[in-house]
Amino acid sequence: GNSVTQMEGPVTLSEEAFLTINCTYTATGYPSLFWYVQYPGEGLQLLLKATKADDKGSNKGFEATYRKETTSFHLEKGSVQVSDSAVYFCALRPAFGNEKLTFGTGTRLTIIP
Amino acid sequence: DSGVTQTPKHLITATGQRVTLRCSPRSGDLSVYWYQQSLDQGLQFLIQYYNGEERAKGNILERFSAQQFPDLHSELNLSSLELGDSALYFCASSGYVWGNTIYFGEGSWLTVV
């Protein structure tokens, strides 16, 4: 079946540090890949997505590249801010069949000033 | 604003009781998904409906049931509530297009006391 493995948290970084949150997946075919973010006390928001190999999703300074050869979709940001403190979820959705999202376990990120 | 509306936002109820959570999907979206987020279990897929019909079932307890109405809104019914049912319940919706994003509501916080 489909699965997503995410970097274990929590992760604590200083402001302006470089961020990487690792995400690898197992799926047949070419799923769509997503990063969702959950800010404290809020719901899930789509951060970025990629629908085919080598696509790069980007939003709010975050980037992730769909790597078919390594089955990965790592989230990166060059300079994090305190406002980026949140829980980040990697997820996949099969390419066909109107299927549900399969989520990773989430990575809690805390940025300290 | 994702366009997915959930009510109520917060709910406190006693063990053994029954509650109904309501979801209005984004305009035009035929698929509705329910997820449960608890502290120790992450995001668990419960059930999916497509245009009024059950499409997929995940880790949904027998005490829980859901339905999608002709106007496409959905309800999740939770009965014989236990302390362990305390969680954040998300509704999400999507259209039927390859690579389509699934959008989440802000969730309903259920506390069972």
C-alpha cells in the first residue's frame, strides 16, 4: 500500500537558519505529493504540491522537488522565521481514482528568535 | 479560507453521548473526506464519500457513521463516546481531477469528559 515516512521531530532551529524536513514515500505509479502545514490552534493548510517527477512546488519561501528516483519530496527553506513554527505534514495522493491522501506522521518545527 | 466549512468548531460532551459534526465542501466538489487527528495517532483517514455514495473506508469505528446528502454536505455521527474519542476531526473536499488538491476545513475540536 501507499505510505509516507517523515523526518522525526520535533525540530528546533534559530531564526534565519536553513530548514530541511525529509519525506520519502512508497507508492505505485506517479502519485501527487503535498506538504500541508498546521499552525498552532489552526487547521490544515496546503503549503505546496507537485504532480509529476522533477516538478518543484514552492510557496512562502518553501520548496520541495518531486524526486522519482529517490522517492522523496523533501521540504526546504533557506531562512526560517518565527512565524514558520508549525507542524508540517507530507502527503501523497495516487494519480488516479479519486483517492484519499495518505499522510506522514508530521514534523513539529519550532523557530526561536 | 479553504472554502470547506465545519461546524461546530468546539464541542465538549460527556462519555456515552452522541454528537454530529457537519461539513460543507467547497463549491462544486463532489468528494468529502473525514480525518481524525489525535495527539498520539496523527492524522487518521476515516471515510470518503463521492456524490452521496461511500467511496472508501479507513479506520472508522463501528460507533461512528457518516453520510453525504444530496446537497453534498456531509455529517459525521459519533456515538457512545469515550474519552479516547477526544480529537480534532477534519473534513476535506476535492474535485475529480487528476492531481487535484484536497482542501481541509478548520476542524471540529471534540472533547469528551
